[in-house]
Amino acid sequence: MTPAPDQAAISTEASPNGASLTWVPWLQAGVTAMLVVLFLVIVGKSRQQNDTIRQLQERVQGLENSRALDRTTGLEQQLRTTVERLQAVERNGTRIDGLSREIANLRAELSKLRAARPSETTDPKTDELPLGVPPLPPVRPPATAN
């Protein structure tokens, strides 16, 4: 094997067909410039893609936030409705408790009144109607026109 010739020797020596190789450094400079340009283009495209990816991530995050807000709003509405229903149940429970106490008081008062005058105020058959109230007449079926 023969050692590789020096570049300075190549550029100054004549080629076998007689043309000089002075264009090789220019070719190297051109290839180097092209590689630099390609590198800069790749870096630019990479930055552009990073910006695009960042924008898309922001959009996705915005959509996720919007969906989460919609879910939260729906849950808040359900919670409000449930609280309103619970409050209505509590109000009704309070009314029922009040009415139950009132009924208990009325029953106690009625038993006191019955205990005070049992023979004068109640009919032994019904145990609820006062003696002065006449019983209702029996129900008669309507007459048929035959």
C-alpha cells in the first residue's frame, strides 16, 4: 500500500490527464457550507416543531380544563339539587314532627275530655260521636225504572 498523498501536494500536482486539482478545496468549502445550511435548516425546523408541539399541548390542556370545568359544573348542579331536596325533606320532617306533636296534644286533650265526662259526650256504640249528633241514615240504592 502506498501512503495517501498530502492535500497540498494534490492541489498543486497535475492530474494524470494534465488538469490541476485546484477545485477540490472549493468542493470541500461548498460541501461544508451546504452541511452548515442543512444543519441550520434542521435546527429551524426543530424549533418550529417544538413551537407547534407546545401550541398543541396548550390547546389539549385547554380542552381538558374545559371538560373538567363542564364536569365540575354538572357536579355542582347535582349537589345543589341534592341539597335543595334534602332541605325540602328536612322541612317536611319538621312539619311532620310538629303535626305529630299537635296530634299527640289533641289526643291527650281528647282523652282528658272523655275522662272528665264519658257518659255525657260520647255514644257507647261509636265512642267518638257526641250524643246530640244523630247517626247518618242508611244508603239506599237508586230506584230502577222498570
